[in-house]
Amino acid sequence: MKLDRRTLLKSGFSAAAGMGLTGLVARNSLAGTALRRGEANQAGGYGRLSAVKANNTGEPILELPDGFSYNVFGKTGQKMSDGLPTPPAHDGMAAFQVHGKVRLIRNHEVRDKPGKSIAGEASSYDHTAGGGTTTLEVDLVTRELIRDYASLSGTMVNCAGGPTPWGSWITCEETVVGLKPGQIYHQDATVASYAKNHGYCFEVPVTAETCAKIEPIKAMGRFVHEAIAVDPSTGIVYLTEDTRTAGFYRYIPEVPGRLAEGGKLQMLRIKGKPNYDTRVAHQALQEFDADWVDIKDPDPSNATEKAAAVYEQGQAEGAATFGRLEGCWYGDGAIYLDSTDGGGAKKGQIWRYKPRGGAGGVLTLLFESPSADVLDSPDNLCISPRGGLVICEDGAVENYVRGLTRDGRIFDFAKNLTGKGEFAGSCFSPDGGTLFVNIQSPGVTLAIWGPWEKGAF
């Protein structure tokens, strides 16, 4: 399926996908000599960061470069336009243009024990699960919130996901809890059973005006999902898995653009290197020829007891292992993804997969962090309309929004002053003028604008 430019512009996908990435290159020497976090005048960046108060509320939430401003809205607990309280744990997000306004669809990575859903039983996939998505409509000129409402209810641990070129958001569950007691990933405690199985992908239309019950796309796999990215030229969906032994997957739909009608799930394999472990140290620009192996049972019945049930099927066919694959974004004919704890220092890797025909492609390491001082645990990512890679850190101490230039240099863009909470959900408005990003805890959404032309974003 070839999606035409009109369809892409209608969904806002072309601006969100980014352009001019052909020259994105990392040099190993740069990784070793990159300026440390917090240093000024980093190449490709916007200069020294300093505390800036929110334009609309006066709150000191961010450090930003000179000339940049931001608004804050969509806070946890605030009553939304539909009368429901804003859920906590803001995470993955994408921006679309609808009727001259920006619509954000935002995940909520709620990982509570069985309880109540956001919108009640009639509008929820699982009335005992507290996660889901909210939709926020924002004025393009004032960058103020117009209205917000629940758009998916009754899911769990909605971590990341990704936009589609046909105008929807795929939200992914980062857990395999379900009808039997099981563990929520990142937590040691075993929780009681839920009313439905979890570990799936759900598709939320950007045009939805209310919260409706949405069924999972089970053919896209039941595992510890993180993010997705869609190749608009083929309709193939690429998926990441956030576990310490993770796979990189793709979903080939039977009908491109209509994911719920079925398809084939596959896992990436390095040619000539069965069960290759990408988590070890690599030289930047190292390339690997790759192909794909079929996952015969994408919805295994034992997934709650064995979170790696899908991954082990790929391993049996020689598929590759990654470390905590998180962010995933399409741009310039390639899929960009990151490993949060990959590499020799276990502080993160940035990878690019470029399809080559239908059977396979080339996997390239773009950047590997030599230490937490350079890049600390990359998580969500997106590509700016000007060609830079926006990286949200999920480190142990201070968290930044970082940038990776097309020549492989890392720079600071924003620092979280709240003292807690990771950045997540970075995405640009379709016109490229606003960067939206979440801080997961205490749970806020930020709209940032300024002189983008002065740097790589």
C-alpha cells in the first residue's frame, strides 16, 4: 500500500515523522569525547540551560535554553472536560492536526492492582484495569488546552506506542497480567487476577470524541510492549519490547491500514549470527544484515506465567536479543529505536533499521553511550521536523531531554526541575512549531516553543 501525501498531511504524520535524516551519522570518536550533561555550547544545541517559569502558570518546572518558553496543562487529578479526573503516570504521546487544532493522544502508564477503570465498565476493555489514554485538544496559536477527555479505558501499563499515517494512535501495554495472578513488569509484587488478559496493542482513532470500548489487536502479540512505528510506504508496523532480554518485532497486516483484520508477527534475526546479542559493546556505524523469523503463536496462553513466551519463539528460530528496547519512530525510510541499558556501559544505544525490500534490511548502531554523563538511559524518542533526534532520558538522578544531531553529537535541551519523574511522550506539532512532552510524575504535559532554527531540532 502506498499512502498518498494528502493522507499523510491529514493525519499530521509527515511532520511528526521528520525529514532530512539521510545524513544521520554517529562517529565513535564523538561518543567518547561528547560534552557532559549540563555543559554549555554543545554542538548542535541551543546553549546553556537556565530555569524558566511556565508562561501560563508561573511554575518553575524546566531549565531551557535562552529564548524558549513553555505552557503546562493536563495535570494528574485535574477534572477533564468529560468530568473525569486526569489519570496519573503520563507517558507516550503523539500529535495530530484535526480541524485546525492539535490533538494529543496521551498514554497513562498506570500499574495498580485490580480496581476501577478510568471511564467505567460500559466504556472499558477491562473494568478492573486503571490505565488507558486521554485526548487533549490544544490551540495552535496560544498553546493552551481547549478540552480533554478519556479516549481509552480499561487497559494496563500503557507505556508508549506510536502514531499511524491513517490518523490513529497505537497504545501498547507494558505488562502481561491477566486472568491469572501475575507480576506487573518493573514490580516485584504479584498482583491478583484482572477481568481480562493484558499485554496487547489497542488502536485509538484521533477523531474519536468520546471514550468507547476498544478491543485489543491480538495478532500484534502478547508481550511486554513498549513502542511502535509504522512505515507509511508499506503499512508494516515495527514494535519494541521493554525487557532485559527483548526482541524487535514487525507486524505485517493482511490489509495495510486495517490492523485488526489480522496479520503476521515476526522477530528480527541477524543473518549469519543466530541468537546474536546486541547488548554488548559495539563500534558506532557497525552494520548488520538482518531478516525476520515468524512468530507462530503471537497470543500464547501461558504469557501471564511466562512474559517471554513470544520472545522465546523467536529465539528458537535464531532471532536477536536486545536490552530494554523502548523508543521507536519512523523517519526518512528507516525505523529509529533505542535500547535503554544496551552497550558496554549499559547506559544506552541508538539503533536504526532500514528495510531493504520485503525480506530484510540493515540494522546500524548510530550511538552508544560511554557513560551516564554523556547519555543516561534513553527512553521515548522522536524525530524533529528539522532532522534531529529528540531523546527522553530515564536515568537514576537528573533527567534531561537530549538531542542527537545528524553528525552524531549529543546535547542538552531541557532539564526537569521537579526533582522526580522521567520525561516521556516527546512529539512535535504537525506544523513543527511546538514540542510537546510529558513528565510522568507528578504528571504534567508541557508545550515548548522558541527559536528552533538555531539548533538541530
